Amino acid sequence: MSRDGKSIRLRRILRPHRGSLVVAFDHPLVLGPIPGTTDPASQITAFIKGRADAILLNLGAMRHVTAISSPEDLPGIIARLDWTTALGTASKISSNNFRSCLVARPEDAMRAGADAVITFLVIGSGDAEFERSEIQRTARVSRECEQLGLPLIVESLARGPQVQNPRSPDWLMLHTRIAAELGADLIKTEYSGDPDSMRAVVGACPIPILILGGSRSTSDKEVLKMVRGIVQSGAAGVFFGRNVFQSKDIPGLLQHIHSELSRTISSAEHR
């Protein structure tokens, strides 16, 4: 029955005939109140107006969703379960001091109304104890999600002195496959930079991959160009944060991204 529960909840996030559009809005937990996050209720309203398929939130921000949306337009909700020093400004510290911890358990997220949960998996630090804790934490969360029938998304990334290029296909293939083997249902990870090399990464991973956007692109036009390449790679969709919530026209950009996701898939089907 837990597998049936996962399948039902995944349908609220993944779309069978086009790429999924997920907005990541969990940044303040690691980065603080960066531009685009200071009025969460207004921003979440814009994400819903633009018909985001799902929104990634910290548990403390989930209250805004029920306050501003109706059942008819409620997007899928993904809850962030952890915090890490391996990203953002804190990542400038020595990798020997990387630390991650859970801030909630899957049961807490389900009780709050989440359709899925997400955790980090950071490799490449060169710190055996840190990487052991990353693997162990992800595995424990995966087992708990299996018991609850709650989908687990793993945000797998390469960070540390061993990592010269975190978007290298070799690193991407390694950590996405580790996440899948630990029991993830979906992957959130970086884009290699071109459709061909990313296609190899997608092909080596037995579960769907959604691509994160990273830092804000120079323009919405550049964001849409990135979407075309991502979908051509065979990825299951996008998981954009700053490229959405720092746009001057969030609903308009989301509508254009939806169009690109659908148009690219349609074109691929006729080639």
C-alpha cells in the first residue's frame, strides 16, 4: 500500500505528457532573506497564478499556501527536511567543517500536508565522516518515506576540494545513481550545460531527474533557452528557484516555461 501512496502523490508533481515545473522557494533556510523571498505570501500567490505544478517550501512557510489558495488551484507541495553548510555562503568554509542535519522528519511533513519531501545528498567533500553521515541520513529518511508512502526527492550535488567542476557528467552520474540506490523516487540536480552530456546522465539514472536552475540568469529569455536544452536532454522537468522568484513577471515567465516544456516534448515526439 505504501507504494500506491507514493504513486498517487507523485502524480501531483510529475506530468505524463510534458515536463514538470516545480518552483523552489526554500532558499531562506540556508541563504536568509535574499531578493525575491521577503514577501512569501505574495510570491507563493504568483507561483500559483502561474500554475506551478509544485512548490518546494520549508515547513514554516507552508502556512501561506492554505491561506491563499483554493482546493482547485492547489499545487503539489514538497517539504524541505534538512539544512546544510555545504551550500551558499557557508560553503566557503573548509569542507572538513561541512555539516548537515534534519530539521523535520517525513511524518512531520506529511502531517503538515506535503505531497513529497526533499533532502540534500552532498558528495566530494573528501571528509569520510561527513559523507558517511550524508549517506546514512538519506537512507534513514528513505526508509521512513517507504513506511509512510511519501515520495522522496533527493537533491544530489558535488561539493568540496575534490570537485573541480560540480556539473561534470561524471560527478552527476555518480551522485544521482547513489541517490537512486538509496531509495529516492526523484532527483533534483544540476544541469551539465548541454543536452547531449545531460542525456547521458539521465540515461544512467533509473529514476526521473528534475534540473535545478542555480543562480539567476541574465534574463527570462536565457531561462527559456535553458529549459529547451533541459527537456531535449530527456529530463523530467525543471526545479527552478531564483530564476523564477527573482523575475519581474513571475506568472508570465511560468506560462512561457510551461509552453517550452510542452513544445519541446511535442517536437521531440515528431522527430
